[in-house]
Amino acid sequence: MIARGVDGRPDRLTPLRRNRDFLLLWCGQTVSVLGSRASSVAFPLLVLNETQSAGKAGVAGFVATLPYLLFFLPSGVVVDRCDRRRLMFLCEASRAVALGSIPAALFLDRLTFGQILLVGFVEGTAFVFFSVAEKASLPMIVPAAQIPGALSVNEARDRAAGWVGRTLGGWMFSLSRSVPFLVDAVSYAVSLLTLAAIRSRLGPQREDRSGTPLHELAEGMRFLWRQPFIRLSVLLVGIVNIVFEALTLVLIVLMRDRGDSGGVIGLVLGCLGAGGMAGAFAAPSFQRRARPGTIVIGATWGWTALLVLQFTFSHPLALSALVFMMAFVGTLWNVVVVSYQYTIIPARLLGRVKSGILLVAWGTIPLGSIVAGWLVESMGAEPTLAALAATMLCVAILATSSSTVRSASK
């Protein structure tokens, strides 16, 4: 049993592996992420199977990510005003019902493109609210000293479940169109059970409310703007995410043009998951020894070098190693920089400030696919890779030249 203080947080350090509430949340989300990654692969396959239109598959992907742009900011206000456990419960229940409607419609032979769009939009919206609520709830379950370790194991969870889920998604779809969506619906049901078993009060405190929703949102954004390192690192990660999202398409095109099979391409891209998992295990050591600014500068120059090396080494094994290292460095950034954010952001503002951060970090991801597709179509894959390397070089120069980044401390 974990001793609790007056604010409901642990008074003494209990190992994460024995922190009952953290393990419940972690296990539930491991299953949930695995299911959602499987269905994310199945969604475009389902659209192509039902409509024979790549254009409609693109529309479905856009609609599913549209909530990232629409709801991240308002989700922060909701998270800081509402019972977070109930909100997360509602999100998982909504996703279970939405994803479960697809197998039902397929069984009745009533599935429509409009339903697929609606399910994707509901799933994306629930993801936005759940992710902000989960991040704001973490300090209520884990003491401050263990936040870096908790972030590391969460990163490992997401990378591993994502890797396995994407692999299984295509295989399950080949068994039956309904299977990946049914599995995803069941995964959300499992998450509901683990949420119901959590005993900690996840907040927010009733006295945290300071005015109207618009006033509270403005308060969170003002705080974010007044933190120079957080503000700049969020801008940098937004650009980096565009580059990473674009790089996936560029690598697929490059390897296909070189004659590599789909299986080989999948193995190379799978190293993103493997590298992320390795980075998650190494991150706590880096977090204890390196300043956030050092990680940001080192990561941007490391990514620049790894992008340039992809011109020299085109063999799949070499590309696998380069992709592995890019993901490894990315996880170090996530754990060290986000740990720093938790030490700076007041608990009462966590939902609102994190929503602003996630708006930039996640909201830019759809742009990567659009930009990469346009550049590859207009000038080819190798020039696009050069453009991505040049962009990362600019990010590295900006990070290195910033006194704010250089002076960021633990």
C-alpha cells in the first residue's frame, strides 16, 4: 500500500513496479495502444477495400487526425476542470462503441464510407482528450522523483505496443476485415476495467478553477509563452515531427525504387520501434546526467548527421541502423525534455499547458505526409531527403545559437 499525503500523492518512494495505480494505468494503456495501432493499419486497408479509392483513404486519414488541430487546446481546459478519471473513462467507452460499430456494420453488410469517417473522427477526438488527461494525471499517481522513470516505461510501452500492433494489424485484416476493429474495441474495454480499479484521486482540485474556460485557457497559454525553453523546444519538436513523418514516406519510396521488397521495407521501418524501446531504457540515465538543453542540441545535430548518412549507406542493414539511432535519440528527447516540463509546470495548469504543447507536437504531424507527398511528386525522393536534412540542419543551428537552450538546466 502506498502512503498518501494530504494532496493524495505518494509520501514515500515505492518502486514503480509496485505502484498499483501506475501499473493499472500502464497495463490498460499497453493493451489499448496495441489495439489502436492495429486498427490504424486496418483503416486505410478497409477504405481501399470498400471504395477502391486512394483519395478516399487519404480523406479518412485526414479526418481521423483533424481532432488534433481542433481539440487539443480546449481539451486542456476540460482536463483542468473535470474529473479526469471520468473523462478518461468516457473516452475509452466512446472508442469501444465507435470501433465496435465497424464489425457490426460489416456483419450486417451496412458499412458506409460516412461511418468510417465518423468512427475515425470519434477515435481521434477521444485520443486527444484521453492523452491530455493521462499526462495531467501522472503526477497524481507517481511522485515527482519518479516522473522520468514513469515517462521512460511509458515510452517503451508505446513503442513496443505500436511495433507489435502495426505488425498484427495487417495480419488480422487478412484474416477478416472485422478482426482488427473488434480487437481494438476489446482493448478499450480492458482499459475501462483498469481505469475503474485505480484508487488515486486524479484531480483536478476544486479550488484550481480560476475563472471562465476562456480565461483559464489564456492563463495556460500565457504560462507556456513565458517559459522560453519550453516554448522554443515545442517549436523545434513541431518541425522535427514534420521531418520524421515525411521521412517515413521518403524511405518507402527510396527503398521501393531500389528494388527492396515490402517485407524488407517493413523490417527497416520496424527499427523505429526497436530504437525507441532501446532509448526508453537508456533515457533515465541520460536524464540524471545531462541538461535538457544539451539533449536538444545533441539530438538535432545527431539527426542531421543520420539524415546525411542515408545518402551514403543505402543497404537495408545500414538504413536499419540509422533509423534505429534516430528513434533512440528521439526517445531521449521525449523523456528528458518532458521530465523538465513536469518540474516547471504547476499542477493546476498541467492540462492546459500540455494541451498547447501537444497541439504543436501532434498538430504538425499531418503536415509531414502532405509536404513529403508534394515534394516527392515534384522533385523525387533523393532531393526530398536532401531537403529534410537541410531542414534538420537549420533546426540544429537554431537550437545551438539559442542561449535559452544552451542554459536550460535540470
